[in-house]
Amino acid sequence: MHIEEVTEEVSLHFLASHRFGRLGCARDSQPYITPINFAYHDRFIYSFSTVGRKVEWLRTNPLACVEVDEIESA
């Protein structure tokens, strides 16, 4: 395995050029990770969701993370 540090510019370009990832959040010391489609624009990540666990948990604890999946083919 090769691990390489990338610049902020490369990271932001990567975010802008991908659309699928995973949202990680937590409530009451319990993690929750779920797949999401997203868009990145002007230093913000946008995603759509109906009311459910993601929204409820993020309203309780707005700290979250996003992991981006690089999909090469269907």
C-alpha cells in the first residue's frame, strides 16, 4: 500500500470531480455511516435527503465527515 499526502488544491479538485461517497456522523456515542450522492461547490458539499436518521442525527450533532468513493466502472 502506498500512502501519499496531497495538497488542498488536489483534494478540492477530487471532491469536485466525484459524486458518490459516504457520510459519517454520530449520536449518543454511536457511529452512523451511509452512502450519499453529493455535489461540491465553493468549499461546500451539498446532498439531498428526506427526513430520517441522517437528518435527525445531524440536527443533534452537526459534526460529520465525508469519504469519497472513486468508482472506475459500473
